[in-house]
Amino acid sequence: MTGALRLKLSLLRGETPCPLDLADFGRLAAIDLRTQTKSARSDRLAVAMLELIASGRLPPGARLPPERRIAEAASASRVCVRSALDRLKLEGYIEAVQGSGTRVVAIERSEQLIQLVRANQENLEDLQDFVAFLDRCVVEQLLRAASDTALGRVAERVAARPPDRDLQALAEDELAVRLALADASGSPIYAVITRQLARGIRSLFGNLLRAAAGAGSDRIAQADQLARDRRALADAVGRRDGAAALSALASRAATYRDLDRSGTEAGERGLRDGPVPQDDLILRDLAVASPEQLKDRLAREIAGMIATGHARDGTRLLSERRLATLFGVSRASVREALAALKADGTVVADERCGTRTVDAPVALTSLVAADLAHLQTMSRLRGYLEVWAASRAAARGSERDFVDLRRILAEMGRSHLSPRRRIDLDLRLHLTIARAAGSAVHLYITEVLRDLMTAYFDYSLTAPAIGGGRDAMLLAHHTQIVTAILARDPVGAGHAMAEHCGAFSDRYAMLAAEGEMLPCGLATDLAPGIPAFDRPGG
């Protein structure tokens, strides 16, 4: 499972190696979810080509464009392209055929190719489900918190369609609409999640629209339905009509699932028939999917660290030398990233204090612990991910996963554990369940929300406001969850996890109500009809 999980994570992230030490999740050591930024450009290009193969745009037996043309399209050197191709050859996805150039291997001779296509399809299905869930969360928050003026602007943006009907433009527009909704919702957490998932969202809709492009009249009818649903969503947002907005979102999600099925069928036909792709289309896709430049990746990571308070000492930014050491890159690369951040106003140069952040923004980790609404948001997101993972872990987990879960649970039962160790074990248990589930989407989202998730765990497991009896409750919850997973009982594992997450959701709702804040019945999103456990301290 670990090898397949690494492959799925590489496809989601657009690069390899994976930044999470999957093999170490069950061991008793500190957890490091920090993204690595030293991935070789050739590795990232290899994954971009791998995505073309996985999605069927380069089907079995298809000839790849010449190295020179790939290099020009991806803005890479011939050496970089050759290294990427050599990696794909070594791993069994492509082969050099004398007199015929480099080709994707035949499907009947490559188990790796079959696994690649399956991994990509599962990623798309899982990500599609999560994006549909996130859409509902964002729209509910938007309708609850935004002003009438803001709703009007967002409704206009949702209703607008890109003048360019190119598939890539449509995929970009799907992302742009979600960014507009998240920003207008007033939730910094939803805004961060949407931006961090931007590549995944863009890839998801690009794959769905491309894969269904050959479905003929059915696709035309589905495209018309998507347009109608979009107009209905815009109208409902403008009128602050929650029921109509959620209905439009549900209809859009169902239509995209139909497109996904059409794409899957087309992909299966492609695996059998092996149509010959046009070089120009493949090269255009490679140009769009070309790996992120190191300076852009560094700029995004540094901006994220600024937002979470990890890159600042007061208002002053960490030095170039310290940032270069942290990311394992040259100071010149850090300098280029900082120049990009200065250009967009995130940091400014100060003659006396060096580079400093603008207005010392409040750390997102502080936002999580400082506002019950943010805690409820994280609780809702976490509940969705955790119930999903627990059910899958029960069905898919390996014996090695189960050994790790038993080991962690055994240490959780020891007395006199330090608060920090309890938090570490709690987080490790949930990450090990995610690994056992084989869910790349869960781990990917955990990675991009690493600081927010850590802050949520820190507050939930230490704050006095959560109540007494917490340690005994947590041990009882975790024992029930692990017992159901070890018994390979997906329904029982999902119910046990829903009750665990629901206990915290209920407590946050109670605290919000006591403070005369708007309570949110978040536990109902986890598993309808399941009674919550006794509240902590209740």
C-alpha cells in the first residue's frame, strides 16, 4: 500500500519524492509534516508526464514528442528532459523502441501502468468528493457571514463565464470561482485551504473536462446542465437562499460525477484501443503542467510560514541564510523568492531591520485557538476527513498498519505521559489511520493544512475550556476506533470516529452558545443519526 500511496501523492502534488515519511508514521518519534522544497526539476517534469499517461492523454503504445520539443514546451533543458524520461523508463512506464522513438509501454506488459491509471482515477474521485464537501462549507459560511454587497459581487462572478471556451480556461475558471467564494466567505481558513489546494482543483477539473471531451452529444447536454446550475447558484447566492444554493451545488456535483464516469469509460477504451495523440496537444498540456519554478515554490512556502508565524521574529523575517538552510537551497534561490514576495507586497525591505513582513499579520495558528468559529471550521473539516479515513482503513489496512496502531494505542494507555507526548501520539494515531486507508487526498490535505491541524490538536487537547475527563474520554474513543479497524469493520470504524470528532464539535458549539456566538451543528456533518459521545466534562 505504501508504494501505491506514494504514487498517488506524487500525482496530487505534482512532484516527488513525497514529503511525508509514510514508513515512520507508526513509530514513536516526533512528527515532521514540513514540505520539502528540494525536489529535482527533472522529478517534477517526470510527474507531469506521468499525469498525461495516467489520464489517458498519452495512452499505451503512444509515441512521446521528441526531447527537443518537450524541452521547449516545458521551458526545461534537454538534460532535464532526458533525466525525466530515464526515470520513467526505469520505473517501467515508457520504453525506447528502435526506429520508433520513445513510447508508452503496452498495457499488457506493464502492471505499473495499470496501477498508475487506477491511482489517478482514485485520486480524482476522492478529490472530487472533498471539493464538493468544501464547496458546501464555503457557501454556507458565505451566506451566513457576508454582507449583501459582497454577496452581489460574488453572484456576478459566479454567473460570469470565461470568453475562452478552451478546456484549460474552463478549468482555471472553476478554480477562480472557488477562490472568489472563499475570499468573500470571511473565513481565513477556507481561503487558505482553497489556495493551497489550487493545483489539485485545477488538475481535477482539467482532467474531468478533458477526459469527457470526446463523449459527444452527452457531453454537450452535461455542459448545458453545468451552465444552468451555475446560473442557479449565482441567483441563489444573490438572494441569500441557502436551500437553493446547496441544491445547485448538489446538481453540479452530480453532473461532474457523470462527466467522470464518461471520462473513465473513455479512458478504458483508450487503454484497449490506444489512439494516437497529437504532439501539439501533448506539448500544450506539458506547457500548462510544467513544474513550478523553485523561486515560486519557495515564495509560496515562505508566505505560508509568515501566515502561520514560523518565518518571523517579531516583524522581522528570518535571514536569507537561515531560510536557505531550512529549505536546503541556495541563498540566491531564497533571494529570488523574497524579490517575488516584495513585488506582491507580502514583505518589504527595511534599511535598519532587513526584510520584514507587512503589518505583522496575525498567525493562522493563533486564529484557530482564538476564535470558536475557526475551531468549529477545523472540526468540521477534520471530521469529514477522519470518518472517511477510518472506514477505509478498516477495509484496506495492512497487518503492518495494524501493528503500528496497536503500538500507539498501547502507549496512549500509559500513565504519566507529558501533554506534548499525548498530542504527538494523538496526531500520530490519526496519521497512521490515514496511511492505512491509502488515502492520498487525506494526507495531501493534512500536509497543506499542517500548521492549522497542529494548532487544532494543541488547543483541543490542552485548553481548560474543553473540560475535565478529557484523557479518559480520548483513550476510550481511540480504543473503540482502533478495535473496529482491527476487526475490519468499516461501518463500526466510521461510527466510532464520528462520535470521537463529534464530541469536540459539540463542545465547541456549546462554548459558542454560552458566549452568545452563532452555534453550528457540526456533528451532523460527520455521520447523521449517530448520537454524540458524552461531552468532555459533561
